[in-house]
Amino acid sequence: MKEQWENLDLLREPLLDWYAAHRRILPWREQPSPYRTWVSEIMLQQTRVTAVIPYFERFMAELPDVYALSAVSEDRLFKLWEGLGYYSRARNLHRAAKMIVSEFGGELPPTVEALRKLPGIGDYTASAIASINFAAAEPAVDGNLLRVAARLVGCGDDITDSKVKKRFRDIMSISIDRGQPGQWNQAMMDLGATVCLPNGAPLCAECPGRSFCVAYREQLTAVLPVRAEKRKRRAEERTVFVLQRNGEIALHQRPDSGLLAKLMEFPNVLGNLDEGAARLQLAQWGLDVRDLSPCGTARHTFTHIEWQMKGYVAEVEGSCADLRWIGRKDLDSLAIPTAFRVFTEIARNCLV
Ligand code: SF4
């Protein structure tokens, strides 16, 4: 298979025509601004478009500009983010908003270099913001774009390799439409999301690049793009406690760094404890157990790890310095990670 990089140039015009007719109507595109593009792109990392739309609208209704975002409390921000997961994204948005207010007069900077210096903004997001809002000719290269480009030019190299990504980025910096770079990036995003679909199932009949696409011509859509196999996720067993005391429920604050940093969680320990070991664990925390029973299991998948959780609901007495006891109102207003969704529901029922 001979790579045909010129296909990226050939795609430019038909791609923009196709986009004019078939673009997705998305709330952040309707009244575009650097702030709206930024927030939407951060929300879209690891999350599907349809899931993001209601979050984005709720977020914009309450935090319509960078000043509102910089001034909101972390608790409220996490509550608005609850369900989207990957809370470090929200934390970085908050830190970046404060920097934009203090160092850039409340305006996002217009260049990729300056945007890249803000917390949570990488090459892809910086290029999306700069091209869509400031007409910078910067390709926003993510897995979607790489998939389309690798098929179109017939590239069999591993697209997860950083050198290969850089080569694609350099070439796309030339192939991008210099007059409408934001449109070109959004058109590529839409083509990848709606036509050149992953897992060997592209809808080539609807594609503006069909007449010259190498993967289509040589029937290689099932094998391109090539990706090195992902590292397997590590499974981690945990035992989670829904503890009740005098009509309140216990929560624990996670450490300042690492997975789900600083968020509230149900007290939990590593391992799959049987009832005897669970009672012993509670005694080690200084709690007297009045009643304890299993309350089901749950799984939650993070990027590199899967929690396999087993729960106990227990009526206890005594105190433990690490626990915070809360009532129904606090349970509803605090952002508790989705990983604990099953246990949050159980706690809610306990507090009725
Ligand atoms: S013709 Fe098919 S494989 Fe080629 S870019 Fe279009 S959708 Fe993707």
C-alpha cells in the first residue's frame, strides 16, 4: 500500500462543501466564543457529544463567562460537573479561569502557544480554540482526525505513536484550509464522528473523500487505522460502607492528589471483605456496629483501573476523625463521584 498524502489536499474543498450541508448542530457552535469552545472541548474529552449537551447548557446558564467560572466555589463547580467524571478537568478549568482573569484581562489568549500554558489545555484543545475563534491555521489532531487521515492516505503506521502523530500534525498544518481553519477542523471532527466511524464500520457511501480514499479503494477500512494494543486495565476490589448514625450518613474526603482528588466518597477499603472482616474494619475505625448487611455490588471503569466494589450498609455508633456525617440536604448538594452511584442511591433511601 502506497501512502497518498496528497489526498488530504484533495479532500479540502469537498470536505467544506459536505460540512456546509451536513454539519452537526451543537449548542457551543451556535453562539461561538473562545469560552464556549474551551468549556465544550474540555467536557468532550472522554465523553460523548449527546451526554455533554445537557451538562454544557446547564453549565453555561450558571457560569456564562470566564469571570463567573473563576468566582464559583469548587463545591458548586463539582456539583455542576457531577456525572461527567474525570474531575481533574473541572479543577483545571477553574485554575485556568482564575489565570485568564488575573493575567489576560478575562480574555482567552489567541495563540496555541499561550493557550497551551493554561492548566488542562493540550495541543488538541488549544488548536480547536485558536482555529475556531481566532482563525489560526492549526489542525486539532485527535483520534478522530487521525483515523480519517490514516484511512484517506493509506497509512499503516501506529497512530498512537507520538512520532507518527507529529508527522500527521505537520502534514495537516499544510493541508488545512488556511482561509477557514476552524471550519476545516470542525468538518474533520464531524466526518470522523458521523461518517468515517471507528471499528471498521465507516459509511463510505456518504463520504466526500470516497473517490480517492486509499482505505476505501483497497478495502482496508477494517484494518486502518493501526493502533498498538492498549495496556490492560487493572482490576481493583474494594469494600464500600454506607454507614448510618443518628439519621446521618458518613462520607470521607479523598486525598489532595491522585484519582478523584479531594472529592467526597463513601468510606471504603481495598479488598473484598466478608462480613466478619467488614465488622473488624469498622471496629478499627473506632465504630461499634449495631447492624450490618451486604447491600450489593458495583463496577466502575476509569482509564487504567476498574473498581469492583462490594457494599455493606451498617448502623453504627462511635466516632472516627476521618469521617464527616451528613444529612439528606448535604447528600443532595455534594458532588459524589459517579463511581459510587449505587451507594449514593442506597444512602438516599436510608435517609428518607
Ligand atoms: S471513504 Fe470511507 S474510509 Fe475513506 S475517509 Fe471516507 S468514510 Fe473514511
